Amino acid sequence: MSAIGALEPVRGAGAGAGGVFRPLSAEDEEQQPAEIESLCMNCYRHGVTRLLLTRIPFFREVIVSSFACGSCAWANTEIQSAGRIQEQGVRYVLAVAARQDMNREVVKTDCATARIPELDFEIPAFSQKGALTTIEGIIDRAVAGLEQDQPVRRATDQEVANKIAEFIDKLKRLKEVDSSFTFILDDPSGNSFVENPHAPQKDEALVVTHYKRTPQQAAMLGLEADEPEEKPVDSVEDLRNEVLQFNTNCPECNAPANTNMKLVQIPHFKEVIIMATNCEACGHRTNEVKSGGAIEPEGTRITLHITDLSDMTRDILKSETCSVEIPELEFELGMGALGGKFTTLEGLLKDIRDLVQKNPFTLGDSSAPSKVEKLQEFGRKLQQIMEGQMEAHFIMDDSAGNSYLQNVYAPEEDPELKVEHYKRTFEQNEELGLNDMKTEGYEAGQTSDR
């Protein structure tokens, strides 16, 4: 039987039932995997591959596949991202210090690199299939891969086999966490993830960094490395008065769509670029805001004391480099999360609420009751803030200085709004790429090179 002929119809998985990729839900009884008869690569007899096309709210579309052979009992599972490649790569650095850290859930795509510096151990990109697993599962998978060819090594090169056996023992001892170690997951596609069990609070052991891909990483992902030629603009004034439109694809259904771009002047602040995409095929809408100016000489920290319901209507410009903190809720949103936004305070708080509530790793079926209760309490307090029933401090920290919170008393001072400018640290300059940027004497250097 061919693979096409063995494909069984999936009830409710057609376009009429909400598209091919249905949201992941335990209550959706119609969401069933498709079954394909396929060849077992272990015994070369027929087995069954099950494919589930689903949409995880935090990671867009994914394809979960599982193979099982009834003859030799060999099984294999993997996960592949079916969504688009993100605009930036992501790097997770986790300090593993306790046994429970080994149970953190991990989404590792094909192009992600996993490293443990203490053992000088690395799982290169594209050496393994994507997986939905845990830290312990990644180590177990690496151990199984190393042990697979040990009998052959012992027969051909005993010395190499002994060294690999010693290294396997070191990997196994890591699972006991007798001493802390560092786990690094680097994904240039931006589609990998390491669980934060303390969400929505900040995880002190986990550092998440979003970065711009290098040309080599873009080429590895099959992206066009060369930037398209830009058409000359007659003047900045023409750009302000014109809405630019260019063709793109919808991030949800991948259908052709148009993106509109406009240069806007925010009073008492600076110019920003607003981009909006509207898909006529599926109705999906998205918008993004980027700063139209350069990185400021100093970082900016804006603190608003929310005392009244009218504060919810304040305009907010949150850049991609801005982090958000609400001390009363012990909540912190890292830079890069939610992207750039030009909205109101109420709109940003709603986006934060949706980000927490739609994360399947915090409110999924496998979540602990204590975690669910904590997140529900967080949602209730956030709702009280939005309804003006609870006072709180809303803090925006932007190391690039390109974020803005409306002063309703402008040009006079706002008694509830505090704006501080500070000197960036070396680490903040490193994240912005400023440490390696030469801004003085570069013209003279180019002349001497010639």
C-alpha cells in the first residue's frame, strides 16, 4: 500500500472546520491524527506513522509525528515547525542547579544548537530531528546516540570506546545535578523554547536573548542573504505624507497579503514607523512599530503610578528593546517579547494577559494545580488594574531609549509619571551591538586602507 493510499481522512481537519492546523486542545474530540503506513527503518517491515497538524498558541503551527512498528516495537517521535521563521533568532541560557530543572519542557527545532559548556558538549544544528521534550530528555537522547555504535567501537578501537564511555558517564551524572551546569539552546529560526516554571514572574536562572541573524545563519535557513535594492526617496516630507505598501505573506495562513507602512510623528517624542498587515484570506491582522531614529545616547526608564481608570487610555510606544515590569504582580516581560507596539496602556496589559493565558506550557493539561492557581490569581489582579480597582506601578525599561509613555499634562510635568535616563552597562551595549560598532575615525581608517 502506498503512503498516499494509506492516509486516512481526519474528521474536522478540513478547511471548513477552521483550517488544516487546528488549535491544540484536550476538549477537541474531532482533532485526530492522520495515519500513514510506512516502512520501518529498523526491521524493514511495515509500521504506522501518525501525523498531527496543530496550532500551539505560543509557537504557531507545528507538525507532531510518531512512528511505531508492530513487528519489532521500534518507535520514534519528532516535532517540526510548520510556521514561518521568526524575524530574530533566540538564545536560551539556563543555569541548571536543581533536579526539578531537568523536567523543564523544551521545544527544540531541527536548526537549533544545544550546548553544555562545562563538558564541552554540543549537539549541532540539523544533527537531530525537532523534538518536544525536557532537559533530561535531550541528555537521554544524546546518551542513546553515543551508545548506539559503542559495540563497533570496542571491536575496532578500544581506546576511543573507553573515552566515549567516560563521557557518557559524565552525561548521565548530569541528570543527578550534583553540581550546577549551564544549558544553552541557540535557534537562529527563533522557534525553539525553554519553559519558565515561574511564569509570569521572571526566572532568575533563565536568560532569553533575541538577536539578529548573521548572513551565514540566514543562508543555513534558506533565507535570502542579500537585501533588496531600495528605491530612492525624494524627501523625508514625501515619506511622511505617503503610505507605502509592499507584498508579503500572511503569518497565519501564508496567503499573499499587503503590508502598509507609514512614518508617524509622536508629539513630544520622535518619529516612528508603523507597519500593519491585513490578510483578506483568513482575516488575520497584525501591526508592528519600529523606531524611526537612532539609538539614544542613554537608556530610558519610565515609571507610571497607575491610580485611576483614565490611565488606561495613555498612549504607549513599546520598542523591541523595551522590557516591562509590574512590581505589585512580581511580573517582568523581557525585551523582544510582544515585539514593537504602539497602543494604549490597556491594550498592552491585554496583550500581556493573552500572552500568559494562551501559553500551553503554563496552563496546559500537564500543568500543576498550584501553577494554574497562581496564574489565575495573576489574571484576576491584572484585570483589577485594568478596571481601576487596584493601584500599581508600570515600569518600562528601554536600553535603546526608543520607548514612550504619554504625559497627559504635557508640556507640564506629570505627577504620576517619572522618566529617568541612565548610562547603559556593557552587557546592554552588547545586546544592542554597540560594543563592536566604530563611530569615530572610521573615515580615516577607510582612507588608509585604500
